[in-house]
Amino acid sequence: MGTLNLLLTLLAVLASLTCTLLLFRAYAGNGVRLLLWSALCFVCLTGNNVLLFFDLAVFPELDLRLYRLCASLAGILFLLYGFLWEAE
Amino acid sequence: MEDAAFSDEFCRFLRAAVPSVDAAELLLLLQRESARWWSAPEAAAELAPAVVLSESDVARYFGIFQASALVAVAPDKRVQYLPGFSALEAHVQTLEQAYRERPVTLIRVIYALRDNSIQSFAAAFKLRKS
């Protein structure tokens, strides 16, 4: 179970980190602001997944849920702001 | 004017600083009378009746121009055309030329750039550029 948690959370970190890098790369290429807000969202989601990794795989005795939820909330707020900004 | 005039750099400038054709008209007005300090009502009045812009629209475009380092802003919120660096000046010159010589193409490019945010979002996840 511990190994499975380790693998899954590492995959989640890698996936979100890849999305972050791709979005920052695209923003650097074309300057579309929606990409910046999306990239910042994925920075937070990556943070959430890193916390999830430590929470489940490294320190299972700790409860980092509150910090994970805060990171996710910050990410969603970035994305929401980006979509509202672009809608204007 | 060749299509090459709409370079990636110029299109990036349009996307960042010229969100609409009205904004282009306003920017070119500021450029034509670059010595003058403009308030939003004065600029709106100057562009009318050919271009109908509310004072709040003009103020919003002034904000975009300021963020793009195209204008200087006085404490009383008047603005003067003052590009922060020479590349911006060149882009505005290109804009002026495109507006004079190929207005239809320019309008199409401005609105095409404005509407492609979602497309850019999707394209961001392509590992290789097509």
C-alpha cells in the first residue's frame, strides 16, 4: 500500500509539474495571459501534490489536509481570476 | 506592406497592448499628437464621431497602454504617448502603417488574436510545435 501511495503521488507531482512547465513555456512564447494564470494554478496544484506525497507516502502520521486544500484553493482562484480577466 | 510585417513580435505586441480596433485608433491618436497630454474625456471627444468610445473605455485602454509602457501618466491621470523603449516605437509605427495601408487585414488580425486564448491553452499542452 505504501509503495502504491508513493508511486501514485509521485506520478501526480510529475504530471502537474509537467503541466506547469508547458504552460509557462507557452506563455513565454505567445504572451497570452490566460496561460500565465493557468500556469500559476498548476504551481499551486503541484504544491498540493507535493504535500500529498509527504502526507501519504513519507509522513503518514501527519495530517496535511488543510495545507493541501489551501494550495488547491489558491490554484483554483488563480484559474478563476484568469478566466474572468480574459473574459473582459 | 508585406504579410511579414505581422511578425510574431508584432502580434505579441498587438495581443498585449491593442485589444480592439478602437484601442488601435486611440493609440494612433496619441502617437499623432505625441506632445500633448490627454485626459480620457478629451481623447473620447477627439475620436468622435468616427469612433464612439466611452470615457471609461478610454480610461481602461489608457491603463493597458500604461501597463505596456506606451504612455507616461501624469498625477491628474492625463497620458502622453511615450514608448518605454525603441522596439515599442517600431511596433506602433508598424501599426500605423498597417492601419493606413491594410486596415482590413489589421482588423482581422486584432480580433483573431483576441479570440485565441482557449486555443492557446490547448496548444500549450502540445509537446512539439506543429
